[in-house]
Amino acid sequence: MLQEKFREYSPNILKILALLGLVYLFLLSITLIGASFKMMGKGVAEAVMQTVSNPVLGLVVGIFTTSLVQSSSLTTSLVVSLVAGQVLTIDLAIPIVMGANIGTSVTNLLVSIGHIRRSDEFERALSASIVHDFFNVLSVAVIFPLQLMFNVIGVTARAASGLFVNIGGLKLVNPLGAILKPVAKAILSIFPNYPWIGVIIAFFILFFALRYLVLVMKSLVLKKIEMFFDQYIFKTAFRALFLGMLFTALVQSSSITTSLVVPLAAAGVISLKKIFPYDLGANIGTTITAFLASLATNNPDAVTIAFSHLLFNIMGIIIWLPLKQVPINLAVVFARLSVRHRWIPIAYILLFFFLMPLLLILLMR
């Protein structure tokens, strides 16, 4: 009897173990991409930030530097240190933080390109990743003019920071970091002067993990997995938002949180409407680490910048969650166009996140 049950369930047990291994490889590839980008771009990012002379340039610099280092938390930390050192004023620093939200979405776009050879998967994966980007861009489009005219974020953040200074910081535990970061560091230590090799290795791991993640998920009775996510994990928009916020606060990386749902979307496990509030929660979660760290400094300017990042995301959610069909429809249209013309997402990443911001920085300095 036991042998029969073991034979019945052993294929699924092996598939679940394979799924866990592939998820680990997938998360390792995301961590390795981030670590490699940081090695290549941290010094450049800090140098570029010091050239900011007006809010528009600050916004562009925020997009470019975060695209380089692939961490809005790192960008915020750099901004805080420059403000504390009186290299940047708070009014110039806030647009950089706003731009950081846009730049951090490069990683999940790269993940979606891993599905580019399979049209249906690619369309679902790309729409799931680009919806995060459209939310950030639309939020900037509405809030940035208000910030220029009325300093809405600056005034609110300054008032709030006075209440939070002297409270003291709290360091969050990162459970995934303990099993991912040492391996990523070990890989990069093999080529200490060539971090771009880390990016190449990361992409090989990413494409391998994505290919077999979707296959294993589909073989594990897709409808049951879909039902589990629909009924328990992403049942309501509030639950999805809270999950995105909590998971990102724990792993301290919105890139990991938002990228994790891309293969699930590609496999048809989660719909775009379920993913959208989850991404918004991730935006909130990614601000918490820097916010808690800033409290430990007892520096009002540091707390103001961290609070600005949090307030910007809260305002974006208040505006676009009720109007979620706008970013969702834009994401669907972009994904359909990209299926017909596969060069579009690659050109979008290169132009929007790197070439155009770099050109504007050179022209506006």
C-alpha cells in the first residue's frame, strides 16, 4: 500500500523538488545581475548624481543611475549620503528618488525577454513586467509637475520627518540573502575585475531556469496551481498589495519580488490584474529598508529623503490603483506589439533606460 502511494506521488514530489531548485537558480540569477550591475555602476552613479543642477536633470539621473545599479534602495542610500554631505539639496534629491522608481524595473523586463522565443509566454510575461514600469512612469507624469509647482512631497516629507527623527532604526532580516548573496559573491570573486562576466553567467542561469520553470509548473497540474494563487495568495487586491509589500521588505529587493511573478504570468498561473496590486505593494516594500535605516542616523535630511520615496509611492497608488485599467491596457498593447516586432522591448530598454537618459545628462549638465 505504501509502495503504491509512493509510486503514485513520487513523480510530483520530484517535480516539486525540481521546481524549488529552479526557483533558487532563478533568484540567484536575479541576485547575480544586481550584484554585477552594482560592481560596474556604483562609482559612476555617485559621480553622475553630483552633477545634478535642476529637478528635471535629477529625474533623468535617477532613472539612469538606478538602471546602472539595479537597486532603488542603493540609489536612495547614495542620495541620502550626498544630501547629508551637503552635495545635494533635498529639492534636487527628491526627483532622483522619483526617477529611481522607474529605473529599478529593468530587471523584470530582462526576465520577460527570457520567454521571447515562445509567443504566448512572451506576451504574458512582458505585459506582467511592463505594467510595473507603466505605473512608475504614469506616477511620475502626474506627481513630478505637482512637485515642481507646489513641492508636495518635500513639504509633507519634511513635516513627517520631524515626527520620526530620534525614534531609532531597525534592521530587517533578509532570509533569501543568506542563501543567495554568498553564492553570487563567490561567482563574482572568480572574475573580480570583470563584473560583466557575472552578467553573462547570470543570463545563462536565468534562461535555463525560466525555460524549465514554466515546463515544470505546467506539468504540475496547472489548474490546481492557478486555483491556489487565485483563492489564497492573490484573492483580493489588498491581499496582493500587502504580500508584495511584505515580501519585498523581507528580501529587500523589489527586483526579486516583481521578477518572481513574471514566469508565473508566462505559465498562465496569475493574471495581469492580480499582478498589478502586487507590484504596487513591492514599490512600498522597497522603501521600508532605507526608511528604517535612515531613522538610525537621527539626521532629519536622511529621514526626509527616505520618507519622500515612501510618499511618492503611496501617492502613486492612491492615483492609479482605482484607474488600474490605464497601465494594464498600456501593458497589454505594448506586449502585443512586441510579439509582432521582437526588437521593440530590447530597443525600449536600451533607449529609455540608458541611451536617452545618458544623452540628456550630457546635454543638461
